[in-house]
Amino acid sequence: MRESLNDGLPGQFTVQVAESLTQALETLRTAADEVDVVLLDLSLPDSQGLETYRAVHAMAPAVPILVLSGLNDESIALKAVNEGAQDFLRKARVDGEVLPRAIRYAIERHRMLEQVRQLAVADELTGLVNRRGFLLLAEYQRNLAERKGTSLCLIFLDIDHFKLTNDQFGHDEGDRALRELAGILLRTFRRSDVVARLGGDEFIVLMADINGDGLRIVLDRVEKNVQAFNQEARFPWRLAISVGVARSDPAKPTTLESLMAAADQAMYKEKEQSRLAS
């Protein structure tokens, strides 16, 4: 690691090595304020797997963590990212170009998230990010994807017949429907995804680094989770949603506004098709 960092950006990094989880936790306990980023191997002499990440994150939640994975623990590394790690790197691919760039991105992402948390960007009703917070985070992710040459996926969702729910059962039940959908979305999507309520019954999710197969799995999971909610819940209303999807092309950079407009249009097209079918 030292050699890779020195090859990429000589003299720019100070590296402190902890040879065990116990040693790492002690260092973070006494000097977390002096640490800019943690490069975390999930296979340590006294700790293995996801619990290694959880222990380090619990000791220093304000420090960004970049997970290092081998061939045998890549799925665990992905779970760590879903739980809040900034990213993961395959050990076999670490070099003087990849490692410094990954560290810089991890620190930038973490700093951006901390800035957003300090702003008034939470939706009071659902606890999700509000429109302002979404635009801040999404624009940052769009810029990052453009620099990395990766794609983004934007998912628009709204509640079908929401006005009817309010009119028939009252605004308290309408608010309950919004909170329940917010909970479903948080349980469905990755922690690294940006889940927000734009206003009214409109929700939006930004997903980075996801391919077509992964997207289909997620959309299927959303549908199944909504169905499961309707089967288990004991409310006088049922939850139904319309979904629209737009994906960016790394070869043709686009604006956030264009992506949002495309996803919004796709959602209303699905809503119209559903009305015609019924």
C-alpha cells in the first residue's frame, strides 16, 4: 500500500499500519480526529468478515472507510458498502493510479454526506432526504460518475390514487401511507443509494454503479415488498405505486435535470398504461 501511494502521489500520504483489529480500534479510539480515511482489510488475525467493518465503523463513524477485498470476500465487501463503507477495492488491482484516486473519492463522498447531514435537508414526515438534499447529493454523484465513466440510474415513484386515499380516509391516513412507503424504500434499496421524498406523494431514488440485471432485481424487490405490505398491513387502504426509470450513458454525459425529466415521463407513461389496463 505504501509503495502504491508513493508511486501515485509521492509524499502526499502518511500511512499508519495496524496489524490487528484490536490495534486499529485502539488507534481510532485515541486519535480518530487525525485519521482521514481507513483502508480496511476484512481478514485480520483477530477478526473476519463483515464484523470487522462494523467494529471499525462503530468506533469511528465520522471516518470514511475503504474496504480491501480478496477474491473470497468480495460479496462481504459489497455488504459493507451497503452498510455505509464508501467503496471497496480488489487487492489484486490496487496500484499507484487506482489507490490514490479511490482514497480521494472516498474522502470527497464522505465529506459531502457530512455536509448534507448538517443542512436542513430532512423531510419531517418521512425522515428521508428532501428535495434540497437530493439535488445536492445527486449532483455530486452525477459529477463523480462522469469523472469515473460510470452510469447512474434514477427511479421515480409515486402513490397511485393518493388524493382518493386522503379524501376517503383523511390526511392522517394519507400521511401514514407516505411514511409506510418511505420505510419500504429504505428497506429495499442499498444504504449507498440516495432515497428522497420530493414532495407530495413523489419519491425518487438515485443508484450508482448498477447494471441492468441489478436494476431488474431491485425493481422486482420493490414490487414484492409492496405486495407483502398489502398482505400483512391492516389499514383501510392499499398501497399501489407507479415507477419510472431513467439511466445515464457514460459515453453521453447528461444533466441531472434531464435524467429527472426522463424518469418522471417514464413514470407517468406507466401510470397511463395502468389506467388503460384497468
